[in-house]
Amino acid sequence: MKEKLLRLKTKIQNGTVNESEKEELAAFLRNPRLETDEYYTLDNPTGYASIDRPQKKYYKKGVLEAEYPKMKMYDYLYLRRKKHLNFTALNYYGRKITYDEMFDKIEEVAKAFKQNGVKEGDYVVITMPTTPESVYMLFALNRIGAVAVEIDPRTSKEDLETTIIESKAKFIVAMEDLSPMICNMLNSNVRIANQVNKAMLVSPTISLPFGLNIASNAKDNIERAKGKKPKIVTGEKYISWHDFVRSGRGYNGLIDSQYKENDVVEIIYSSGTTNSPKPIEYTNETFTAMVRQVELSDTVYKERDKNLDIIPMFLGFGSNNGLYVLLCFGLEDILIPTPVIETLPQLIRKYKPNHMLGAPIHMKVLLNYLKNDGRGLEDLSFIKSLICGSAHLATTIQYELDDELMKRKSKSKVGPGYGQNEGGPTLSFSPHAFREERRPNCSGLPLPGTIISIFDPQTDEELKYGMDLEGEIRYKTPCSMKGYAFDKKELTEKYYKNGWCCSGDLGKIDADGGLYITGRITRQISRSGFKFSPMEIEEFVLKHIPAIESCALVGVPDDMQENLPVLYYTIKEEQCENAGIIREELIALCSSLKEYKIPYDYIEIDKLPVTKNLKVDFKTLEKQAEKDLTIPSKKKVLSNN
């Protein structure tokens, strides 16, 4: 299969594909979901999700047996988009870049990397926001067989140094504003100075429309002259983007490496919500299989639809689901390089996107805007899908946002899903028919090629679905990571057990295969000999007190009770004047819980802290709780316990 596809790809590029080969390509790209109206049935169920796959009754026949691409991710994108090269691929502040232009730029960048000594198997560290240049580099490195190591530009100097050393990168790319850090690193760290041959500093203004580009560069020059913005470092080891691209024009050698199954193409870092971030290896199959799974499920993506791309490329959800999948479907991807939270409604008003992938915090911001203001968003009929990942979305927010969308003529409902960076990263999603049934706290169904089941984490015994049994979520997916990078073999072996990926998350599966996340194994609170999941209390509070916008329960170590649960919560803006009443309601509500689950204290804050990946920062809250429980007014209470 792969040899045929590679030959086809070469012929397509040369314009020499004959009719029989076109038919062969069409057969490979066919979608069995569109060829029948018959659905799978569940015969002779065993009670085990790994065997029965109870969710299959929502999928059309042929879907579960479909083939998955075995080819480089760039080649798969090229094959899918070759017919419509004049469609817009990227929209950067109003500058529209067609697929044809994008592929040309990718080739230019691939030649430039080769000309600058980057070889097949090399690692290139990239610490950039999402810009057209970031997109070109990811695919260009895939063409030549090198690996993109994506790092958050907000990463500390120490962590960046560690990544560069571990990856043995000889070529690094950073946004211009990081030039002082890069310069300091190359001047002070002898090991990195000897290892790195080139550092490219890239401005996010390069691909702006002409007028914006001129104005932005003029502003930057003024700020540099005033010392408000760092000057761009120059020297033998430094190269600008324009010089880099120009250098590639002198390269006349081969560009494309051969496809090898399970080759690493990108490294991203885990969120580090409960532990230190870990480097995760994505393969070609991680990307291509995700496209195939989305295609085989209940997708509403159509060519020329617009997607608001607010998830950074240095996150797995961003580079895979938020960029690659959408380009394979022929969408116009509106790139937003800066972090987006409060400005989200304005972006939706400006671009009128048909699709958006976001985190719970984005859903909260949009809901608050629609309920309290809503100007410019009275008609949301253009929204076809609103997908929420990254963390668990509270049911109250999901359903309230569904209602607001319906009021504004959108036929879409929020589609919560579940995933892990290690899993590619999406594992489950709520298809339209499933969302119509309104299953509170459900994170959807496993994607067509993914198997999810629940296991007893102590005995490794698979638990039956549909019986409200809680255990560790384990899965098998064609999008799985290859492993943890940079010789972290022990971590990789720990993650896999008996052929299953061990998520570390707790959950349940209902009779129809719906997945429910109930907590994290490492995020359980032990109190007086009992263990419970904080998520259970958080959902309970949000369900019964609508005035509370968000909440998080953390444990503070205690000599007598093991841990003291502390509930942090935020109040909706329009309810702030009722803060005292809401606190009393909260205390009264929680008094109905089992004694060991009742929070020790209730603390109102303006907003919950979040990580760089937009998940609630429980580590910060735990540290804050330790401080809050040692203030003089509470010392006496602590001593009485």
C-alpha cells in the first residue's frame, strides 16, 4: 500500500497520473460512512467494552474496518488537497494564503533547512506562536524526515536549555522577542554553544498583510530604539527568516525522505497538570490516523468552512486536531498567534468562523458574553461546531451555552470530548446524534478506530460497562504516541500495560459506550481513611448553585485527618453583590455530603489559576490553600481538630 501511495504522490506532483491510478487513489480516500445507511448492531454482548465496543451502534457499517494511511503526514495532506489548490488554507490577520501558496512555501522552507545542514533524523527545536511560518516549518521538516520539537515560547530558559541538550538539536528557531534569552544561552552555556550551529529568530509580523506589516515593523523599531523591546541579535550563528529562505534557493538536491512506519515527526510536551511536563513523540500515523478517524465519525467539516484556530501549535490538540486535521478537510484556518481568552467574543464577531476547538475556559468566556452582553453576536447561525477539549467541561456550562446558541439560530451544540496528549490527543467525541440525547457529564464516544475500557488499577482486571463501575480509563488508538522522547524508556514502559495505554484518569462507561470522566488517580483526596474524587464535589456544586461560575477542590495535608479539603470558587459577575448569601447556600449544600467529603473551608477568589495549557492549575491552588489555612484566624480552628 505505502509504495503505491508514494508512487501516486510523485506522479500527482509531476502531473502524470492516469485514469486507473486516479480510481485507485479515489478508492483509498473513500469514506465508507457515506456509502451506506446501515448501522452496526450489538449481538451477543459480553459486557466488556474492549470486545463489544457498545458505541458501534452509532457508526455505519464499514467504518470500523476502514484502512488507515501508512504514509508521511505531509504526503497525506498533499494527496487530499491537490484538487483544490486555489482554496484558502491559512488566514493570518486578513492575509489569505492558498493551499498552492502554502505548499510552495513548505518546499522553500524544506530546501532552506537542507541547505543549512538539517538532515533526516535531526531534531529542530521551535519555540514559536502559531504563525504561517510555524506551519511551514512543521511540514517542511516532515518532508525532509527531521523532527519538530515544539516548545511553548513562555518556557523558562532552564527548561529550554534542557530540551535543546536532550534533543541534541543543532538548529533552533525562536520568536524575535526571545532573542535576549537565546543570546544569553548561547553565550553562557558552553555545551549548547558547541552543539547549536544556527539560531533563527522569527518575527510574527512576516506574513501580515502589507499595510499591517509596515505599521507593525515601524512600531517595533521605535520601541527597540526606546529600549522597550529587545534588539535583534546578529552574528555568525544567527540567521533571519528572509536570509534563511533565500539560502534555500541554492539547494538542488533531494528534498523528500522515504516513509518509515512509526517514524517520529513531532515532539510536544504534556500539560504537566499533576507532574512535570513530559516530551511526547508523535509519528506520521498520529496525524494521518486522526484525520481518518474524524472522517469516519460524524464530522460536519466541509471544504472552505472557516475555523478559528486558538489552540497553539506547541500543544498536541493544536498541531493535530486544530491545524492538520482541518487542513486535510480543506478548511480555511484562521491563525491566532496570541493567547485568547477574554477577547474570544470579539474574534468570533470579526471572523464569523464555522468551527472552533477550545478549552472549558473559552466556553465560559463565550457563555458569559452571550448572557451579559451579546452585542454583535445576535446571529450565530454560522457556527456549525463548537468542540471542547483539554479538560472536563461542566455540564451546566455546556447546556447553558447550547441554549444560547439555539437562541441565536445556531444548529450546533457544544461537543465535549476526552483525550490525552499521549493519545494523539483526541480519544472520544460527542457526535451530533449523541449530543441530542443530553447525557450529563458525558465526554462522548470513542473515535471509530479507538477502543476504550475501564480497568481496576490495582488488579488490572477489565471492568464491565453499563454497571456504574469506576476504574482507570485505558485505551488503544492508531494515533498513540510512540513513547516519551529522549531515552525516557522507563516512563514509556510504565504508561503501557498489557497492550493498553494507561491514562491515569478515572472514569465509567455507560451501556451505549458513553465515557464519563470522574477524576484523576493522582488527584484523589484522602481524608480520615476515605478516598474520593474532587471532581464529584465540583460537579455537585455547579449543578445546584447556578450563581457559582467555577470551583476547584484541593487537599491540604493534615496530621490528624490526612488532608483537609478546601473549596475555591468564583461567582458570576452579575451575582457578586450576593456573595454572602451564595456562601451560605454553598455551606448548606455541602453539609448534605458524607462527612469526609464536606469541605473544611470555602474560599471565594476572582478567578481560578490556569496552566499554560488552560487547565485549572491545581498545584498553585494547593500551595495557596496551605497559606490560606495558616492565617491567624484559622490557626485556632486547626488546633481544635
